[in-house]
Amino acid sequence: MDLFSSTTEAVNIAFFVTLGIAVGMLVLITVLMVVFVIKYHRKRHPKASQVKGHTLLEIVWTVVPTLLALGMFYLGWVGYKFMRAVPEGAIEVSATGRMWSWEFEYENGKRSPELYVPVDRPVKVNLKSADVLHSFYVPAYRVKQDVVPGLDTYVWFHPVDTGLYDIFCAEYCGQRHSYMMSKVVVIPAAEFQDWVEQDVESVPVVSDEATSDQEQVERLRRAGERLSKIKGCNACHSTDGSELVGPTYKGLFGRAGVVITDGEKRQIVVDEEYLRKSILEPSADIVEGYGPVMPSQQGITEEEVNAIVEYLKTL
């Protein structure tokens, strides 16, 4: 039988027990110190008396702190085991951390920049990094796990109330680390089922015959806009002209500029070929005035690149 009912309870109990013991010891030691300073002040005892041992007292101040430390260790150990044992029936979501965003993918292939979960059902989040060290942290559920490149790990939690709960990166991961935020969106089970099954189709492939079809192009543009959020592009590139880590997307297509290629400056005009190369090989042509900080887009498909390019052309 589990000692705890949730990850929040496991951490809270261990924290408050440890805090209570620490405060209790602080008060006890402070009070005794004040009493001894007053009682054995040199004015009252100008000559030191012989100090005699007290076996019972020595046993007490050895045994009691030991038992308290063992009690705190026990709570931490059973809490750790509880937080690593995923309950049966938990839904699984994959989370990828990259500079500087979170991407969540569900078992049916749907992806989202926010973590949508059903209320009153355990959720296992499988974690991996696409670039550097991150840390997946949801304060409301007391879960925090380092996300190390090349190492797959996980956390789980059990949401009992609907609402929005913050997700942070708790490990410094670069210039826009503080912007690496998302949300756990807890919704009713029926609403979650409708959401996860909605708009799951893959990015539409636009053939030569379809490029003149306005509806098909609009679908591709919407897919590109969604992908730019999922892939974390908006963490570094604004759409309103403001300067962030990377150049703004506003008015990007057709713009003339200077890039650094193999250490040499050259003039370019932003066209489809340049955009595709910038997505697939972000360090090949560095825009003058910016650093080579864009991470590689591992696993991105040709259809996804086409969708993002189509979206950028409309800004």
C-alpha cells in the first residue's frame, strides 16, 4: 500500500516534516543556549566547576537526532520510489526540450506546444532533449527532472483538478532560458478525447498541381504557423518586428540582407531556397549581427519545412 496518493503529497509531506524538525531543533537549541548563557554567566560562576558526564543525556542527544535523520531518510526514500513507479492506466505523452521550447507528442501522433491532459487520470511524460541540458519542472505537481541529451527519462503526476499549471525549464540552457515556459492544460476526460483526436492529420503535401489551389496553400500555411509554435521558433523570432535572439519574421520573405558564410560576408535576398537552408542548416549562413545559436532541427520532414516556409512567406 502506498504511503502517498500523489506526487504533490509525497513531496509536501517530506518537505514539511523536514521543515518541522529543522524549526523544532532551531528553537530547542536557541532556547537552551539562552538559558545556559544566563544561568552560567561568569558573574554568577566566576570559577568554573568540574564538569561531570551525564550518560543518559549523552544517549538522548545521540539517539534522538539519529532517529530523526532516519525518519527523514525514510520519507525521502519511499517518496522517491513512489514518484518513479508509474501507476497502471497512465496515458503517455512524449516531451522534447529544445532551445527554447517544449514540444509534446501524443500516442496518435498529435503534437502541441502545451501539455493537454485529462483530469483524474495519471500521466506519464517521457522526456528527451534535442540539443542541450534542460530540466522539466511542474511546480504544481512537485515534479522536476533533468532532460539530458542522449538519455531518455520520465516523470508522472496525477491531476485532480482542471485548470492551467506552469511548466518551466529549471536548468540554464542558453540566452532565452527564462522564456522556456509552457502550460499543463487539465481538462475533462471527454473534452480531452475530442481534443486529442482533432486535427491529427499530417502536414499536407503540396504537389505541383496543387500549388495554385488556394485552399491547399492556406492549409499548408496554417500547418506552418502551428509548427513554428511547436518547434519553438517563436521563442527566438518575433512576428511583429521586435528584436529577439534571431531576426524577426515580419517582412522576412524577399528582404535583402548580409550573412556570414564560411567567415565571409555576402549579400543575399531571402527566398524559398534560403529559408529551407536556414531551417535545415542553421549555421551555414549566419545573419550579420546575430550569433550561431539556432539549434539543428533533427527529424524535421520535407513537408514540415514546406509548411513553415509557406507560413513565413505570408508575414
